[in-house]
Amino acid sequence: AVNHLGHFILTLRLLPLLAKGVGRVVMHSSSAHAFPGLDIEDLNYEKRPYDAFRAYASSKRANLLFAHELNRRARRVGVTVTAAHPGWTVTELQHRASGDDLFRSIVVGGNKLGLGMTPRRGVLSLLRAAFDAPENAYVGPAFVIAGPPVVIGKTLEDYASFKFYKEEEAKKLWDKSEDLTEVTSLLLQD
């Protein structure tokens, strides 16, 4: 849960500073968000077997739900939110992950064949989301796993694999995150 809750805590703690200027939050996501498995009642995998890949995918789904809810709440204090995924970027993350051995083997094999982008290329989507994307946009590589960064749909809701989004789920995740972290923001209270 730290991959989501850490973002949640840091963002809410920085929000008063962001609200003083023209603030923007860029949520770092992944196309792994499309894998099922987010259990808002068990973010820390205390009630089910831990699987590193599924936990990562769940955290990225949580990051996008958080981005939605944060954008809804924070725009009234002048803070905007975008999200981005870097595409298939070759890092040590894939080598260290446990869990789904078939998926991990495919990714590690692809890395060896040079199918992924370098971290220097992968970060371009995040930079575009920070400096050259409309509010609530989702930015990623033009060819899903690689390519120049493009805005994928005018809003996160337009992004094809994010059709699962439900406002109630984002609000439920927000409430659970506040409960688990004991962090709230008076600026964002409904």
C-alpha cells in the first residue's frame, strides 16, 4: 500500500504550498493499473496472499483513483492533477519483482532484447504531464509501451483502459487512505 499511501501523505502535506501558487500534481502510474485486484479493504495484503506484481498493479490503479479524486477536490484551491505512465521502461523493478513468473519472465526477456525504453526516455511522459498537458489528462507513450509521449484522451476518463473508474470507488479509497494514514487536508474537505 505504500506505493499509494506514500503519494497520498506527501501530496496532502504539500497541498498548502501548492495552493499558494499555480500547483500541479503529476501522478506516476503504469499500464499495469488495468490488471484487476485492487481491494480497498485490504490495501496492505493482510487478508490475502501477497503477490508483488498484483500489489504493484493495485497500487497503480489506486494512484489513478487518487488522481481523479484529488483533481475533483483540489481544483477549487487552484491545484490541478494529471497522470502519466512511462511505458515499458527498463529498470531493476522487473528483475526484483516476485509473483507472476510468466509475466515477469516475458518482461525480463523483453528487457534483454531491448524492447523497453531507457529511463531517460520513459520519464518524458511524466515531464509532458507536468508541463504540457491539460488538467486531468493522462499521458503515455504513443505506442502504449514505447514512443514519444502523447495525451491519451482529453481526460483520464477518456483513457480506454480506465473505463472502470467509478467516483464512489475513488471516494471510498480516499476515505480509507485518510483512515489508514490519519492524514487529512482541511483545504479539501467536502
